[in-house]
Amino acid sequence: MLCKYHWEVPFESITEERILTEIDKIVNNVKNGSIVNIDALFDDELRMDLVESDVHARVVNYFKLCEDIISRNELQTTFGTAMGITHKCTILRKHLQPTALRDEVETHQKLIDKASTKNDVALYKLVKEKALEQEKVFRSVANRKRLQQQPKQENKKRHGERRANGKHDSDRTAVTSKSWGNKRKVQSETSTERNVERPQTTGSLRTATKSKPRGGCFNCGKDHWLSECPDIDEAEKEAILAKRGSKKQSEKRFRVKRVNPRTRTQVRVRSTATLNAKLDLPYCADSGSDWNIISHNHVKELQALDCDVQVVELDGPVELEAVGGAVLTATHGVDVYLCLNTAAGPVRCQDPKRCLVVESDDDELIVGRLLLAELGIDVDRELEQLAARNLNDDDEFGDPIGIPMREDTFDEDVAIVINGMVVDCVERGIVSPGAEEDRLRNILTSFKGWRLALGDDPPARVPPLRIRLKPDAKPFKCKVRQYSPEKSEFLAKFNAELVRLGWVIENKESRWACAALLVRKPNSNEFRQANDYRPANSMTEGIAGVMPSLQVRLEECKGKEFYAIFDFIKSFWQLPLHKASQEILSYMTDRGIFTPTRVPQGCTDAALHFQSNVEEVLKEYLHECVLVWIDDLLAYANTVVELMDVIEAILKRLDEYGFKLNPRKCKLFQTEIKWCGRVINKDGVGHDPERIQALQKIP
């Protein structure tokens, strides 16, 4: 059949070599000629089995499961290239569990050795090593806890034996008293030991027998203790006891948290949540519950105030375990707009949130873990990071996001990204294979300013920014701020790296100091440093310049066939700061005062200074084939050859002045492009519909 319909050759003329060649073509292509959504595929199927007590087996099974997913979906060719292996390592690292193990691996790759980011064998060895270290720490902590609990158990046992024998011993000790008048000493005689005997009961003496658990075995539910269960080994028994112990401790803390001293003046202040701007209820932020929970009585109250509130039936019943072990079943839910009233102000959820409706007398709305995570609150994540730091104080734990790392001038990672840019242009049919492809590759590889992360490169060869103070300006110095241990550690590592790179210097003699602030990155538990330069900006005279009008400039690129965009990596950090202006932009952390040698973001003239310098470098091509908006470049032309000429000219000028670009954010030979909130193509310029939708969703 293959000879007749697929290969179109007579069966008699087919050779074994031809068959092997055709089979290789089939095997080397993905199934049905379409690549599945790889990220979604691994998100659904790749899991590390934490129930497996053997660390070696756990890691081997995890990597074997990844290989099985690749083989089952016929993705061997996709993950067989250098780029594919790198992506495979990223997937394996992303799905590591527990979170502390994943953080340890990421920290090792970014701060110690990044070889395992491109080699799955090296990654396997690293994961196994870190997992064994964490297992040893866990066992050490568990043994220490067990030894601490032994004296308590022995005391309970001795107390039980005394009660069983009916013997109570008491000794009267000598008492010495001192009189304030004549200092006389009176000592009482030691009384004789008193023995109380329980009268013997008739019949045979009762022997001490071990009681049976009321709820049955924790594992199988049968009428014996967990220690006597024959179905599991000792490691699994310890895991079950540890899990129940942690749950018991969390419930215990929860109960203690709600106990207040019985005084007449003290009243517990309860945080409230506003539902649909109609009903205020006290709420409890419960990270142990996945769902938001509301009682049926409160739903009735809300429906009386808001007739639009509708109770919907769930796809299936959801069982919830309350404190104390009681089981609640929810079959319906309600979608409401929540506003959490906190001491720092209201926190409004932009879209409706689903709450499960239960029959309960609890007067509080339970805010579940999923909603807390959306709001940037993840208690388990923060505790894991804190525990990991405490277990090994010598390790540099965590990855301070934003620390620029040292990169080679033109390393393998950059080459892979550039090759992907060229291949993409060829596969889309814009650039012809052969001469055009070779020219484009030569243009891109000739530029030495590609960086995936900006390191200790020298600043761009442009005039430094010089700040001019107002006549009445006086040095400003902020007060020392207090930071949490996690934030303080981030600031220390971040600024130590900046000092190493030469971007800032520690300055104990500075008369100026603005406050260093930490802002949390969107949808993340990681931080970014920003400096509050408002006091310094109020005392500086801004540059007498204006930013270009985008609406006017975009008219110049309308109706073009092809577009390309380029992005300056860490844009402002590339520019030098004048020696006389450095002290003015100093900032203070809880560890000291730091003075930048590069232009920091947030100062008055940073954006306009960057814009004017780039325009000066590319002034020959402005308004003809290039647009500049701060750190974003847009090139345009009517033909492939013209745009290739423009790209070559731009890269040569930027290389001459020492500017650096991020290849991951560059796009070449696009027929339609999104740039600065606009959609640009040969038909004209329009607003980005995604931004319009985001504005429409704002309440």
C-alpha cells in the first residue's frame, strides 16, 4: 500500500535502503504533522511522586516519566536538538517538587553553575544531589523532634503506671523559715512515708491491656494502631504521622490565634469583606482552604439586598473538611465581587469570585488559598523559603530577580536565539533560503551587542547624564527604613552584585540618600528594587526637551510591507552618569548607602536623556526608516532587501556606540507588529485591542 499510494513506485523496484530512508522521514516528523501544546502537555502529566520514600527512585522515575511523555507524543526530534534539550531542562526544572527543591536547583544554576540548563544528564545529577541533601535535613529534623518528645511520653507512661498500681507517694521536706525580728530558724521534722493500699477486688486481677483506636488505623481504617498495620512499611507510617502531626499543629495554632485576654476594654478587631458593595461580612484568610466559603444564611442576606445574585449548581458535590474533622458538602456556589477591607486600605477583586455555599453557623466568609495566591499571598511558599534558609545558613538561597549576571560577548545561548530568528524568517517564507538567509545570519552575528542579561560591560559611548540642581537645593537624606528578613536579604544580595559589576559603589560619605523601595513583581512572589527619587527630583532642573509625538511619528510608517523591532536590555543602566551627579542619586538600604555610576530609573531626566542619545546615534535614519521611543526601536521598509539594509545600518551604528540589545525581544520581517500600544501593518495604524479590553475590565 505504501509503494502504491504513498511512494508511487512499483513494489518490485523498492529497495531496503529506500524503505529505511522513508521510515526515517516518518519517524523524524511529529505525529500528524502538528506539534502539540508542549507546555500544557507537561503541565498536565509531569509530576514528581513525593510518596516514594527512596530519593534515587523518586528522581529516576521523574526523569523516566518525562522521557515517556516525549516518546508517547513522538517528540524525540523536537527535543533532540541543542535548543530542544535546553527547553527540556527548563521543563524538568519547572515541575520539580517540593518548591524548596526547585528553588535550590534554580539558585545553583543562576549563581553557581549553569551547565545543567543545557544538559539533562547534568540536571539529573544536580536534582539528585539537592534532593538527597534535603532528605538528610528532613530526617535530622524529624529525629530531633522525636527525641524531644520521648521524655514527655515516658512521663505519661510512668504516670499511668502509678495510677494503675494505686500508689501515691509524697514526701514532706524540711521547711526552713526565717523570722524578720530575731532571725530564728524553725525546722520541721520530716514526716514518715505514707503508703495507701487499694483494697483488693474479688476475682482475678485485671491485667493492663492496650486499648484500641476509636477511629481505626490512620491508613486502612481497621481495628488496630497504625504501628501494627501490615499493609505499609515504616517509612510510609512516618510520612502519615508527620502529615497528621503538621495538620494537628496548624489547627492548634488556629485555635490559639483566636484566644484573647478577658479584659473589659479589649475588643478583637475583625477584618470585613464587602460583597457586591452591598453586604459587609467578617472574613478569615484561610490558606488551608482551596475554596472561598460562605454560609447559606449569608447568601440569603445578600440576595435580599441584591436581586442579581444567583446561586448556581456545581458540576459535582465538593466535600470540605472543617476544623475538628467535620465534613461539609457543597453542591451550589455563588459568584460575587469581593472587596477585602484591610488596615492598609481596601483590596478590590476586578472580576467575580466563586464562593461555595455550605450549611454552617459560622459568621465569617472564608477566603481560600487560590484567591490569596491571586492577590500575591502564598503562605506555604514563604514558609518553605524561610525554612530552607534556616536549615542551611551557609548557602546563598533564593534568586534575587533583577540581579544582572555576567554573560560572554557572544555565547552559545545567544547563537541559538539568533539562529531561531533566522529560521523563523525563512520558515514564514519572507527570507529566501540561500543568499538572503546567509546575509541575514551574517548581519546578526556581526553585531557584538547581543545580551541575554547585561553584565559588567562598559557603558555606552555617549555623553554622561549631568544633573543641574536648583539654586536653593540642599542635600536630602532619608531615614533608615526597616525591612523584613526576606526583603533585607534580597537588598543585600542585589546591591552586592551591583557593586561587583561596578554599576554602584558603597559610599559612606554621601550627603544625599533617597529611600530604596521594594515592589513585588506582578503575579509573583519575587521583588524588584526601585528608588524613591521624588525628593531629589524636586530639587533638580529638568532638561528643556520634549518627547516625540507618537501619533505624528507613526504616520511615517503607515503602508509599509515589513517591520522589525529591537529592544535595549536594561536600557538606562547602559548610560554613564556624570561624576558630579552621582552622589545626588545615592540611595539607602538597611545595610548602607550606595551611589550609582550609571543612570538609574526614576530620576528626572533619565527617559529624555536616553531618547535624545539614541536619536543622535540613529539621526541619519530617523523619519525615513526608523522610529525611536525610549528603549524601543521600530524599523520599516517596503521590500525584504530594503529592510535588511536598514537592519544592517542600525546594528552597525549601535555597535559603534556600544549599545546592547536583547535578542529574545527582537522580531524581524513582520507584516504586522505591536509596538507602543499600537497595531501597525500596511493598512494603517490602530490601537491594540488587548489594551482596550484591559481598560474595559477596569471597574
